[in-house]
Amino acid sequence: VEGIGDVLGQRAAEKGLELTCYVDPQVPTRLRGDPGRLRQMLLNLAGNAVKFTDRGEVTVEAGLVKETAERATIRFEIKDTGIGIPNDRQALIFDRFTQVDGSTTRKYGGTGLGLAIVRRFVEMMGGTIGLESEEGKGSAFHFTTECKVQKKSAFEIPDPGVVNVEGLPVLVVDDSPTSRRLLSEMVTGWGMRPSSASGGDSALEIMQGAKQDGREFELAIIDARMPEMDGFALVEEINRRDDLYQPTVIMLTSAGKVGDGARCRELGISGYLMKPAKKSDLWDAIMIALGNPPNEGKERDLITQHSLRENRRSLRVLVAEDSPVNLKLITRLLEKRGHTVESAGTGRKILRSLEKRPFDLILMDVQMPEMDGLEATAAIREGEKATGEHIPIVAMTAHAMKGDRERCLDAGMDAYVSKPVRAGDLFETIERVVPATVRSGFGMPPEDDGSEVIDWTGAFTHFEGDVELLKEIAEMFLEESPLIMDKIKDALSRGDRNALERAAHTVKGSVGNFAAKPAIQAAQRVEQIGRDGNMGEAEEAYRALEAELERLKPALAALGRDKK
Ligand code: ADP
């Protein structure tokens, strides 16, 4: 239901319509049904509602009708304030090729098939569909579906490091050479040792040979649709053969068929993913399959894209940032939201980390040693051409550099946040580029007038009210600032513009954490002088910065004492 907003939100906004999607908290979420078809039905009805409404609102709602230990009946309602449907046409509207009148087709297009399909699906799902509508006022379509209730939490995604796949022998079976190569490269990057087979017979042969060499396959990734012996037949054969080691099986398919899920469960297959499988989905599926071996008599749920999405509460974020203070801040903010963070200090390290395991998001500083953010992004996007994947990359850019932002987007990044990174800003951006993450519910930071040494509201907002973290960062700053001021002094005495600019930039970033406006401005001035080379003014600007830091220090030091 909430996904509808992602798909239709834009179109509704362009028409000036309010689109609301709401799931009553009573509705159980661990259900078994057909999420793909359900989405199609909702999109069809909500799409119509947006199409036939010129002003007002469209709402999509789900509520619980009845729940027993085994089954839940859910009612969906899609309401609009559009043109409505005349009484005498309401009974016919679910028939194929029916449209209210020929002129609607001319004005709105369409085939008249959508509602007929929705009705058919509703009936297949054991529900009923209905409609209330008044011409000129609007329409409300509603339908029910019956779903099975899942008994328990389906499975856990193990923490990183729990399952060790280093050197794990994996069998990849696929008739497509490209797909074989991509899969083998992927798992090799994760440290596994793949062998590949182009079909069922050669797979069985390889397994037999492996057994003789004492190098049994713990894991098999098998294509479902292959000529001659298909994936299911192969697994059936493996199951039958007592002489073979029984690997954990993940099945990949390019076209799902009704009944495939049941067949997978019957055959003891752990995961069933659509091709091309996203790197992160395949990784998670492998981790879950190897990390939670099925117990005797206890059925583990089949791992699919849908069940992965449901179970994935947090994101794996790769943060590329070379300043320890900023890295600590960002890491804490993300971890507080339940996300897991890995860091890399240079562009090259990012690429290496990405090879080792998949991530859902990269936060990337633009200025980094060795290989900067733009180059690293270009390299990542180039590598993705082979797989068709797209990992969201958010740039972290300095405030002043307007041109930088365009360059970030041109280089293939998806969005940017300004440094110093603010919690509200960060989570809003993450939500935009990685839809369906936990809602942040975070407001905009308040305005400040810039006269105070530290804008406490700004600083607390920035640290999400985490006073402990604020204190820690303040301590780090108090320790580090003399060193960095020495660097500035040194750069001045040598007349080294570049070093001056870099050091001042670092100070600006650090004081930015505390929303210390006057100090930020003083640092910015030194940075600018370094950039422009007006070294005549440098001495004075340095003194001004020093004075601001002196003013700032007692305020930060006081944190340790009274801001408990
Ligand atoms: P299509 O939209 O492709 O024509 P549908 O089966 O989805 O086919 O809809 C059939 C007809 O029902 C539409 O052409 C339109 O006349 C009418 N209709 C459907 N939904 C609405 C709605 N929300 N408001 C007004 N009319 C609607």
C-alpha cells in the first residue's frame, strides 16, 4: 500500500491531488499471499482514481476485517473525489472492455480491461469486490482478500561475520554463459570458490567428482529454466542420490510460474529469486540459507525477494569519509537508526569493500585522498554496466561548492547532502534514494540568528539530541584543534596556499558540527584566502579564526560539566 505512493505520488502531485496511503495498524503484516498481484490490483485501482480525478484527493487504505489463527481477511479501499460512475453503469464496469462512455476513452485513454482483471484476481484470492459511486462526486472501490497468516517470524538475517563464506565451494548451474560468468564473478568477489556447469548432467558429474576429491559443494545456485533437465528436475535428482552431498540450494528464475514456490518447499530448496538477482538479495539469501539451517520437522520459510524485503529492517551503508570526527558522527547517526556501517577512507578502499560484500547505500565524501568521490563513482557505475545494478550513492559536499553538486550528479551520484551533515537532511535523502526504509519522522532544523557562539538548538538537532555523542565529538575537537591550528600556522609561514585551504576546510567542517556560525565564517574566510591566494590578508584572518576558537572552547568544555 505504501509502495503505491512511490509509484503514483508524482502523477498525483502534478495534477494537484492529495494522495494518501494508509495501513491500519491492526492489519497483520506477516501474511502469505501473492504480493505481486496485489500490488498490480492496487496500482490499477489507484491509477484509475488518479486518472479520473481532477481535484481533491485519492486515498488508498487497508484494514482488517477478520483474523483467525490461520487466516486474515483484509479489506482494501481506493477512494477518489473524481468524475464518478453513473448508477446504471456500475454493474457492468467490471466486465471486460467496458468503459463508461466512448468519450472517456478519447479523453483518458485506456482499454477497459483493468477492472476485469482486478475482479478476476480478487475472486482467485477468495474475496469480493464492490463499488460505491456518485456521478460528479467520486468513487470508492473496495475489495477483500483472504491471506494465510504466518506462524512466526520467518527468518533472521544474520549479522555480518556470523557466516563465513571464505573459500566456500559453490556450484553454479546455468545454461547461459553470461549468467554463469556473472554469478561466478559475484561469488568469487565474496571469497567463495565457484565451479560452474551448463546443465543438469554436467552438474551431477561435477558433484560426483567433487565428492571424490573431498571438496563437497555446500551451496548450489541453480537456474530454474534450462533445456533438457530443468533446475527442479536437477534438485529432485540430487535429493534422490544418496551418494551425493546435499548442498543448500538457491534457485534463480527468469520467469516465475504459479506453483514454483510450493515446488521449492517440497524439494527443500532454500531460496527462490528472480533473475537477474540483485547482488544484495543473493548475498542475503545465501547468508540466511547458510546461517539458519532448517531444523528437523520445522519448516523454514522460502527465501524470496518479497520475504527478504519484509525482513530487511536496516540498510548496509558504506561510508567513505576521511575525517574521523565526521565519520564518527555519521556512523552514530546511522547506527542509532539500526543501520550497519562500514567505512572506507579512500576511493580505492570503497571499491575493495564493494567487491567483498554488497551494500544498499554509499555515502561518499567528494574530496578524498588517492581516488576522489567522482572518480570512485565513475568506476562503480562502469562496473555496474555488466550487471545492470545501481547502488544509490549520496555525495557529501561542502556548502559553498555549488558547482561541485552538479559535477556529483553528472558523475552518476544520486543525491547530495551538505556538510556538516545534519540528521534530518541525511535521513530525508536516504529515504528518497532508498525507498521503503524506516520512516525517519524528522523535522527541519530550526533557524538561528547566528549571534551565539554555538547554536545549541542547531547542534542538538544535528546530533539528534544525543548529548553523549555531542560531548564526545566536542572532546575530540578540543584535542585536535591545536594540532590543526598549528598546521594553518605552518602553512602561513611557508606561504603554502593549498595546505592553508585544506587545513581551514577541516576546521570549518569540525566547527560546523556544533553549528558554531561565527567560527564557521572565520574558517571559511581562511579557506577562501587559501583558494584565492590573497596571502596578504591571511595573517589577520588566521587571528580572527583563532579568536573565534578561543571563544568556542569554553562553551564546548562546559558541555562535559553541566549539559548532562
Ligand atoms: P481503463 O481504465 O483501461 O479504461 P478499467 O477497466 O480500469 O479500464 O476501467 C473501465 C472504465 O471504468 C474506465 O474507462 C472508466 O470509464 C471507469 N472508471 C474506472 N475507475 C474509475 C474511477 N475511479 N472514476 C471514474 N470512472 C472510473
